[in-house]
Amino acid sequence: MHSLKLIYAFLKMNIQMSLAYRADTVVNILLNLMWLGWELLSLNIIFSNTQTLGGWGIGELIALLGVFRLVNTLMIALIWPNTEKFNQSIRDGSMDYTILQPANSMFLVTFSRITVWRFWDLILAIILIVIGINMSGDLITAPQILTFLLLALSGIIVIYSLWIVLIALTFWFTKFDNNVTILQALLDAGRYPATVYPVWLRVIVTFIIPIAVATTIPLQALRGELGFMQVLIFFLIGIASFVIASQVWKAGLKRYSGASS
Amino acid sequence: MFLIFKRLWQVNWAEQWQYRANLLMYLLYWLVSPIIYLAVWTSIATANGDVNGFTANDFITYYMVLLICDQVTSNIVIHTFGYKIQDGSLSGELIRPIHPMLTNALVNNIAFKILTMFGLTPIWIILFFLFQPDFSSVTLTGILLSIPAMILAFLIGYLQSAAITALAFWTTRVYSIHEFYFALILLFSGQFVPLPLMPQVIQDIAQYLPFQLMLYYPIQLILGNLTTPQIIQGYVMTGVWLVISWLIFNWVWRKGVKKYSAVGA
């Protein structure tokens, strides 16, 4: 409950901040729509030249675009702004004040900045998923929707945990302020089903920087392609990665000694 | 003049060298989407035999050459110069007797480019062994012809980006404008897919725009897919767009500097 209250406070603060830049928000939404147009056009170009891509039709690819946009929203609305603030606070020592506050420091560091207008992206993403699934004509059962939600959540947790590990590395290597670029770089791989990639690229986006765990795999669950054991394993990976990330964060925090000492 | 450029080179090279880790990250960031497009299109071509006459090897060679052309013809002036207009640090450069955009920023961009080339070379060789392209259609004449074409295309892109950057004299939203410009490049340059696979109307418009000169045209030159009239036409278009871009940039820059009043003035 405590953290919910905090999130509410952060949201209020961030809404106030973004209201100061209303025109920018409008421009950003227009640009966002332009990119959506481009993404749909590129799918259209692909499917005017082929019936399926890695066994998936255009409906499934639109749904995948929706799931991809969920992860992308996480990246832009949460990961980038907070990382920027975090890197700054390591350099100038203002991290001291974050640690002194009576709340979980990992929580504070990762949720204090939220790009609020990006929430409309979430709605757009859900619309894309629904339209895509409808177009594909796949028959979706209730358990499939449940496993989709479960694995989408655990995929997001995997990405979140990886982010924690990447920024926690800054405690050891202060100059490592490029910490999330690698995540952003490979994110684009989530637009298409991982099954079309050559093996080495598939290994990278599934195991090393697991973008596909948050994009391709939940959608496979929605289509009923995953067995019970697979669903269980991916869910456990989500939990395990969160536990590992919290431990790395704690260990890193012990290394922190302020900017002047 | 030569001495000035030599000194500018030393300063900017040292500056870029300092950020080599950042540079490597930039390179990685920029490499991923062409490789993904390559993977997507080769998988389609392999599944269907070919895509409108494009075989899997055609796609592999196209994107492998694209990696080089894009590196040569793209620029980062919006990121290295835009903030100077906004925070007023341009003032110091304006009182120097040389054009800030056409000397310092340009040399800085070239230093950046050459350093990323060093990073790209080993990665390109690894990709070569991973994808094993068949480059038998490439001729020496094609490569030699493509070099001036790419340098001129870089200048076109640089002048256009510089003109957009100079809009910062009037508005703080230059980054949004540049994002829109970037989308035009994506649409009309052949970055996503070889232009003949784009919808007909986009192909028709792309013919007259400068963006295909940055990627599609030099790639086709290198791959030896163009006839002599097509090569000449490309060079003529390059010349025309270079003049237009130069005129636009000069006009925007002059107006902008007059409008400029630094922070604190």
C-alpha cells in the first residue's frame, strides 16, 4: 500500500511537470502517430510480398507490434527518464538523498520519473493487439488470454530486472553512463517474431538481452503454442530475474560511497 | 586555410577519441535495424524462392553494402550543434573568423565518422562470415564511381540537417522537426527495403527526392546494377540537390544568425 501511495504521488508530480509543456506533448503525440503509420506501412510492404513471416500472418504481426509497443512504452516512459536522473545522481552525489528516504531505494530510483502522456501508448498497444488477433482469425480461449497476461507480465519483469542490473553496474563503474543503450539497441528486434532470425541473433534476443521473452513469447502463449511446462518455466524466469536483480542492486548500493568521498 | 583545418582536425579527433566507448554503443544501436531487416527479408526470400525477383543473396548484399553507405552518408550535426544554439555557447564560435557550421562542426562529424568506421570494420567482417554474401556482381568501376557519389550525398544530407539544426534559432522543437526529416529518409532512401519493393507511389516520389541518393543509388552503383544513363542521371540529381541544399542552408543560417541573441544578452 505504501508503494501505491508513492506511485500516486509520483504520477501527480509528473503530470504537473508535463502540463508545463503542453505544446510539446501535442507534437510528441503527432510524431508518435507518424511512427505508428510507418510501422503499419512497413508491415503492409512485407505482407504485399509474402503470405507469412516465420509462420505468422499479418494479424499476428499487428498483435506483436502491440506487444512490442508495450515494452517500448516501458522503455520510453520509465527506463529512459529514470536512468538519466539516476546517472546524474551518481555523478553529483545526490543519490545520498534517495538512500536517506524511508522507502525502498530501488523502487524510488526506478519510479520517480514517469513520462505521463505515454500512457496513451498503452491504449494504442491494446487496440493493436485486439485488432491483430481479430484479423488473424485465431480462436482464443480464456486460459490462453490468462497465460498471455501472465507471460507478458513476467516478460516485462525480466526487462525491468535487466534494467536494474545494468544501472546497478554504475555503482562499480561510475563512468558507465551508457548503461541502457544496449537495451534500446536490441529492442527493435522485438518487432518481428524471433523465429525468423538467424540462430545467433535469436540466442542474443532470447537469452542475453531477452527482448523476445517480453514480445514473441507472450504472443506465442496467446496463440496456444506453448505447453504448460514452457509457460511455467518462463514465469519462473521472471521471478528469478527479479530476485537476482534485487540482490545485485543491494550489493551495488553497498559499494556506493557518495560523490566526494 | 589548410592550417585551420589541420588544427580543427586535431582538436576534434582528440575529442571524439575520448568518447570511444559511447561511440561503440552508438554503432551497436545503429547496426541493429539493418541486420533485422536483412534477417526478415532473407527469411521471406528463402521461404518463397524470391521476392519480386530479389533472391536471398540480393537482400544480403544490399544490406551489407547499406551498412557502409549509411555510415558514410549519414550525419549527427543535430546532436553536436543544436544545443549550442539553445544554451548560447555558440556565441564564442560566432566571433571566430570561420564559419562554425562548415568548419568546426563538419570536421567534428568527419572525425566521428572515421572513428566509427574503425569500429564497423571488424563487425562487418564478422557479419560477412555469418551471412556469406556473394559479391560477384561488384566491380571496381562501381566502387570507384560510388565514392564521389557518397561524399556528395553526405554533403547534401549534412547541409540539410544543418539547415534544420539552424531552425533552433527560432524554435526549441528542432529535435521533433529532425525526427520528421529522419522519417522521410526512412521512407524514401531505401533503408527499410530496396526501393523497387516499396509501393509504386513512394517509388515515383523518391525518384525526385535527395534521400535515395544517400543509400539506394550508391548501393546500386557498388552492386553494379545501374546502366550508364542511370549513373549519369544519379550524378546530375546529386549536383542539383547539392546546389539546392546549399542555397537553403545559407539562407536559413544567415537569417538565423541575425535573429540570434544569446542567453543573457
